[in-house]
Amino acid sequence: MSAVLPNPAAAALDDAQQKSEGVWHAAWARFKQDRVGFWSMVVVVAFLLLIALSATGLLASKWQDEVGVPSAPPTFMGPASAQQTTGAIEQPKGPNVDLSDIDPLAPRYKEWDDRAKQFQTAETPKHDTLPFGADRLGRDVLAKAIKGTEISVFVGVTAALAATTLGTLLGALGGFFGGKAGDFLEWLYNVFESIPNILLIFAFAAALNSRGVETVVIILALTGWTGMYRQVRAEFIKHRGREYVRAAEAIGASTGSRMFRHILPNVSHVILVRMGLLVVGFIKAEVILSYLGIGVRVDQVSWGTMLADSQSELILGHWWQLATATLFMAVFVTAFSLMADAWRDALDPKLRGLEK
């Protein structure tokens, strides 16, 4: 009775499938050992929770309300003087002259003045200070920063996901197949790369001819996929001829299975790093676009619009809106970058090999 010889190709494929299926579980175990990366993820999750509360209206829903006096300072600075807060200067009173003969409406002036005082008395009292201060209209800077976080992070993450998906798909197709399809994608890539990025953004903004969050996401996704495409294409060219991919092909694995089940997990660390850079870059791009007036609408707030509004306030020494927007942006961007780096290290197949 002859012994059944093992199939080397099938054995190699089974081993590759086991590694692919356990790659995320093993990566999570390694990620938890990186304390900086883990706590950075906690900060990012806290920001995402803040965004969810803002999106549902449970937090910062009344960011447009004028709850404080104009340019009210932060609480730790204490209230400003009445002269600084209102800017009112007491005018000297002239002689008591009856102006009825000169101005027929003069008798009504006192009545209108009394009505204005009654209206001001009935208004909700404005706060002299707020935790993070108020802008020049009296709106709470903290509420604006929370609402601005929702829009800026949504723009950065959504545009990065869209650009990552587009760049990964095109890069996988160009790197795996090559040939005429690869040549066409290379031509398209070179066309986009030959145009300065800022001019390309302006061109898409003029073509779409609209403002808003959705427009900014589309513009950034259409102009930011090239870097992802270049790296993914190079990785797929490198991996398509390796033994585990040839073994999968030998036993009849489909093209999609070889591309996205076998190769993609082994290049995911490159994709995550690039996506982290895209999120950071797109948040900065949103700031620039909103500053130039082609970003979010005027009835919306983002970190970019807050920085633009703070220009005129800095001349008067009112720095708190700029500091708050910068603080929120710096904390999120730093935490997100550290988290992406930690995931890159956890998913890097070279580092997985060193552990064995």
C-alpha cells in the first residue's frame, strides 16, 4: 500500500492562510504592549466620542449662541473691566435744551430709549468669563472648538479613507496586473503629480463650484490618492512573485483572493502609515481651504474658520480662540500619528518575523 505524499503547494497555502487569519489578532496583542500607542488610541477614541456627542446634538449644539460678553476672557484670567468689555465711553451731557421745535421726533426719543432699556433688561444675562473665553461676538470658544473638532476630524478622516480606498485599489490593480492597465494608471498618476497640488485643488473647487464639508472631502480625496497609489503599487509588485502567492495560484485561488486575502494583509502596515499621514495632511488642508474661503460654509465652524476668525482678535490681545483651536488640533493630530505608528509596528511582517 503506497503512502500518500503531501502536496507542498497545499501545505504552503494552508500555512499562509493560517498566518493571514491570525495577523490581526497577533497585531492587536503586540499593539497593546506599546503603551504610548495604546494611550494615544485612548485619546483618539475620546475625541471620537466627543464628535459623536456633538453630531447628535448632546454637546455644543448651541455654539452659535452669544452667551458671553464680546471677547470675554477665560475664567482663570477673571472678568475684564467694563471699559474693555463693552468699549463704552461715557459722553458728556450738554445743556438741557428743548429740541421739539428743531426735531419733531425729539419727544419720542425718551420713549424709545426706555423701551431699549427694558429689552436689554429682559435679555439673558451675558457671562463676563467663560472656561475658554468667548470670541468677538460672545460665542463660547469651547463650544466652537468641540463643534469644530467634529467637522475638521470628519473631513480629515473621511477624505483620508476615500483617498486610501482609491489609491489602494488603483495601486493593487497596477502592481498586480501590470501591462496596459498598469501603463494607463502610471500615465494617470503622472498627470496628477505633474500639476502643483494647490492648483489642482483650486481646479476641482472651481469645477464643483460649491462649498461645504462634502465638497472639501471630494476635493481632498481626488487630489490626495497619488501617494497611496505609488506605495501600494510598489508593494504589490514586490509581493506578487513571492512563494505564498505562487502557492495560492497553484491550487486555484482566485485573483481577488490572492490580491486582497494574501497580499493586502502583508502590506497593511504601509497603508496605515500613509493613511495616518493623509489624515494629518487633510486636516491642515481643511484649515487652509477654510482660511481662503473655499472650505466649509460660513454657517459652519471648523478649526480652520476659528484660526481665520482669531486674526482680528489677536490685534486686540485676545489670544484664547487661537490657543484653543491650536490645542485641540495639536492633541488630536499627535495622538493619531502615534497611534498609526504603533499599528504600523504591530502589523509589520518584518517585525513579526523577528519575534519567531
